[in-house]
Amino acid sequence: MDSGTLPREEQRLAWTRQILGDRNVGLARASADAGFRSYWRTLGAEPSRIVMDSPPDKEDVKPWLRIRAMLEDAGVRVPQVSCEDDAQGFLLMEDLGADTYLAALHADNADALFDDAIGQLLRIQAVPVPDNFPKYDEALLLRELRLFDEWFLGKHLAVVPDVHDEKNLEQVHRLLIDAALKQPQVFVHRDFMPRNLMPANDGPAVLDFQDAVRGPIAYDPLCLFKDAFVSWPQARVDGWLERYHQRAKAAGLPVPSLEQFRRDVDWIGVHRHLKVIGIFARLHHRDAKPHYLEDAPRFFAYLDRVLPKYPELAPLVAIIDRHIRPTLKEYTHWTDGTGDES
């Protein structure tokens, strides 16, 4: 039987055994993406390896390989790949262990681990961006904002916006897009958060970089410290952002003044928080992955901290107060964004 006609799990195992030359090797799930990509740890052979399974009809692995090469050339710690088969969508990689930064972080080690993460981020942001590289342009920024409108407001809450709501959303979209486009533009990982970092002696190793674009310099620092799955006291976040700013300035990156940078972090944060809430709702309703939505209140807590500082964003406050705040009681994992949940 042609391997292409086998069930995916059999294709994956057969490919792994062939590459390693060991018919007795097994596979156990190591982790899965929010998308269609999955990761499998080899069993019965030393050292253990990780097999990335990226079905070609759903998640083309070539962008991942392209970005990986760019990052490695710039000195960024990325997973080492020993065999690649982009036609079938399989990669054989080093095993970096079971725990990501998300599992390793706690209040006592966060300063040291985040300092290492900043070091890797500075290398990423210094990567030369080719002319043909994807950009965080107006179309992409708007498409991401509309994930909130379509999937959280529309699909999840069954909100049918009236004319006033639509005007408010349009106004907020325009303000957020303009703010993002005015920022200095650099190489952006686009999901630089603890779950995508792996502790390593020469790391952290950086994962899940295939959606990188040229975009706002404040985007990745915001992702790192305003995480989707853990909240930190605001005073610590402020300190880490200042530390990043100092190091970025010393590295020659185009950061603005600290005051402007903090504002840029706030504004691009509003964009990302809305986007992620929309993605979580889509994962729930389209992809049958409901657990992500449990963290949606964390993002409203982030918004609650930022929106009162900027009267221009009052139209978004009106949307939240009218359509969303009455529903938040349905969530059990509410956080006010001030506690250390690590």
C-alpha cells in the first residue's frame, strides 16, 4: 500500500521508523498546536527525538523551515532539525524536553528567565527583513481585529451590532491600525509568549515562528509579558518592559522614548487582546477546542487596565460594557490581571 493512502498516524510512525532505521521505535504525543500541527516524542530509542507532523493540506511546513533558517542565521536558538520531508509534512527534531517556559516560570525565577527571553527577542528583532516578507499591513491588522467582531461578539455572544455599535467598532479599528502602523517596524515573531519558549542551556529555544511578519516593535514584548495563559502583577510587567527598552536601545533597535514605548505597548496590546479573544472563540466554535475560551476573561482584565487611560478608546469601552461585561459571570477563571498566577 502506498504510504499516502495510510491513516495519518500510520504514515507518521512508518516515516519515523524508516528515518531512524529502527522498526521498534514508537511515538507518544508530546504536544499539539492550536492549529493542525502536532508533535510526537520517540519511544524506545536514545536519544529521544521529536517528530513534527504538519499535514501538507492543512499546515504547510515550508514557511516554518524558511523562518527557522532566517532565525538560525541570526544566532537565535531554534530547534535543531535532523531530517525534513516537506512533501509529507514530517520533520525529525531534537527533543528539548517536556516543559516550556510556561511550566518553568514562577515568581522567584521570572526575572532571570525573562531576561534570557529578552536576549533572544533582541536577536529576532534585529533579523534583516527581506523586501518580499509578509507585513503587518492595514489589511492584516483589520482582518485580525474582525476576529473579535465575528467570532466573539457575533458567534459566541450572538450580538447583532446596531448602527451605533458598528460605528464604534469602525472607529476603534481605525485608531488601533493607525497606531500600529506608526510604530517602528521590525521582524515580529507574532506569538512570542512563554508557551513558545523552551528552556535550554543556550536558549531559550524559540518555537512556533512560522507566522512571522514585519511589524510593530512593541508587539513581541507585549506578547511576552501579557501572556494568554498567566498574568503577572503590573509592577513587575512595568519593570520588565523598562528592562527590555534599555537593552533594545543599547542594541541599536529603533525603540522610541520610554514614554512613547509604553503607550505603543498599551495600544498594540489592545489590538492583540481583541484578536486573541476572537481566536479563542473560533477555536471553540469552529475547531471544537473549548478550553481556550476559559482564558478570555484574562484579556478583558488586561483591557480594563489599559482602556481607561485613553479616552479615544471610549467606543470600545461602550461595546464591552453593553454586550460583554454582563456575560463575564459565566467564566470561572476570572483574573483581575493583578495577581501572580504562575
